[in-house]
Amino acid sequence: MKSLNIRTLSDIEYTEKADGSGTISIGPKNVLSAWGNGMNWWPGVKVNPSLDYIPEVRKVYNKIIELQREK
């Protein structure tokens, strides 16, 4: 488990399933992840932090963005 400062997170994206659940990915995409149908299993390839299996992922994503904009 690792804590990240919500105000300094960059490159935040989310993927949403039909039921509204999904994953929030944090950090720049690894080119190997996009190439070859997800190469995260490959030895030495770093995996970016993500929040998985989130119900109502869009609400959580929007809340993160809202908190980042607060001063």
C-alpha cells in the first residue's frame, strides 16, 4: 500500500465499464503497456499506480480532479 499526494498526481485517466465501475490510472502511460496488449507482466516493466474495481468510477475521478483544483 502506498499513499500519494492527491494534489501532485499527474496524468490521471479512468476506464469505465457498462455498470459504472472501473479503474483510475495514475501517471504517464508506459509504451509497452499499450503495445502488445498490455505488457505489464514483462520482467522489468514498471506498472503505474492504479485504483481498481471502483464502483461509480466517474464520481471518484471527478472528486480527485475537484480536490486538485482547490487551493
